[in-house]
Amino acid sequence: MSAPISSRRGTKVVAVAALGLSLLATGLVSNSSASAATQTQIAYLSASSANTWLQASRVQMDKVAKVYGMKITEFDAQFKPGEQAKQIQDIIASGKYKGIIIASVDGAGIIPSLQAAIAKGIKVGILNQVVGTALDTAKPQFAGPSVVVMVPPKVSGERIGKLTLAACKGKTTCKVVYFYGIKGIPLDNAIKQGFDATIASNPGIKIVAEGEGKYGGPDVAQKGMQDILASTPSFDVVVGADQSIQGVVLALTDANKLGAKLIGFGGSKAAINGIKSGVWFADLFGAPGTEGKLVMRGMADAIRSGKVTGGIDPGSKMRDNGLVTAANVARFTPEWNG
């Protein structure tokens, strides 16, 4: 699913930010000693280099890598299933990389390739995406990963469902337009599973149309929403990733139909500003910068000392379970633009 990072003075910082405490304060090497060290090569397998959430994670990964004297080389899967298995083969064959950090496209399907890398002594870190079949845990799902950093996507779906229940409260019938990121990938399957299970408690909620935003810029969702308006002009709520909701806003503005309750997930600057302005109803907060810091620090610890950090769920530390509304939006500081 699945984040440009700065904090604003005078703004209450989200509790998850505590996970990204000063590197020097936690006993890491100094910048000067790291710069003098021989660089250790880390391969970063991004699900999509164009994805703005993962770009935000990468920014913070690079900052941590610099402190440790490490260099990250990015491999772009462009959301293509099977691409990362080929990339891992090339990484192993090169013999130059000490670690792999992966935001997986293939879910459990990439496990044999990662096991092959681990067998060659390459440390593995998993970022943001499920690598396994369990959708509700951040724990490693096979032997070997040194660190896993992610909010379980089924849990995210459940939380988005709770926001939808709030948006539909008091309505006998509540018509929902649901935007997938990429329909059919493990991340989106898990989010939708949690979402469906949660909204089932209100039989009046009906999904009347579905779209797909592709986790890129707003253009794809804008066109998708335009098509939905032509076939399904009546709806009460629109749900989707922050990038999708930005496109939805553009489409609804052009059609002079703003008024539906818009629910995003991602915690982007666009979402926080949208809630403050009243255009968005709510959002599920995310912290891609913090995720990037945590996975890179876990990777560095694994390479330097063999430490196994295990699973980290940043969402478990968030204020109000990450459910952002007009009532608490001032307490959240976004870690990416959207």
C-alpha cells in the first residue's frame, strides 16, 4: 500500500515518531566515522520507484545508510509480478551486496528467492508489504529475515472500515465508492478483506462502484472517478489511498459534486490538509519515513552485529490507532506529500 519527511515546530508529534529517535542518541556510529568507512552495498527492491509513499521511505533510508557508511542501490519492479525474483538472482550473482531490503510485489511468492539470498549470507529486510500468507501480523513469516517493518494490511483495512462506519452513521442506506490501489495484489487483497469484514456490521453500507488508483499520482483515479460519475452518480462515501482521493477531489470538483465524505489512507500532507479544510472526512495515518528509518537501522544492525530485530508494527504506537478526523487532525504531522 504502503510515505519527504519533516516535522513542524509547535505541532504535537504523532507517537509513532518516537520510533525514529535520533540515531546518534541510540549509540550509532558518528557521521564522520561512517564517511571514512568503506561503503557497504545494500540492494533496495522497490515495488515501484514511482510510488510516492516508497519514495518517502527511501529518503529516510538514505539518511540512516549515510550514518552507517552504507550505500543503497534501488531496483524498480514497477509493480510487475515476477520481476523481483529476477532482480534477486542478479543481486546474488553480483556478489557485491551485503543486504536486501524489499517492498514486495509478489507476497509469499518471493520467499524462495529471498531464502536463496539468505543462504548466500545476504541479510534480508522486509518493508511495508506482506511476505507470507498471514495478513494481520508484522512478524516474519519464514526463517531468515533480520527485520520486518510494516503495518499489517488487514488491520489497516479494518481501521478504514471503522472510519467508513463513522461516515455512514445514521444513514439507513450508505452508498460507498471503493478505490483499490492495484486490484489483485496481496496488499490490496488484505486491505479489502479487513475493510469488508468491518463494514459488514452495518448492512446498510453498500459498495456501489469500484475504481483503481494504481498508487501513482492522482491522474488515474481522477479518470476512474469521472467514469464512475457517468455510471453511478449517487454515492455518499468514497474510500481509497491518499493518491486516489486526491484524484477523486479533482474529478468531483470539475463535476461540481463535492459533498461526499472522502476517506483516505496514508496520512499524507494532502490528507491532513484536506481534513483541516473540511474537504476530506477522515484518513488512516501512515508513517513511511519512520518505516524507512526502522528497516534501515534493522538492516545495519544485522550486518554489523548479526542482530535479528524481528517484526515491527509502527501502527501499534500511533495516537488514536491512526484514525484521523477533524477532531484530532491537529495532532498529526504528515511524513510525505501524497
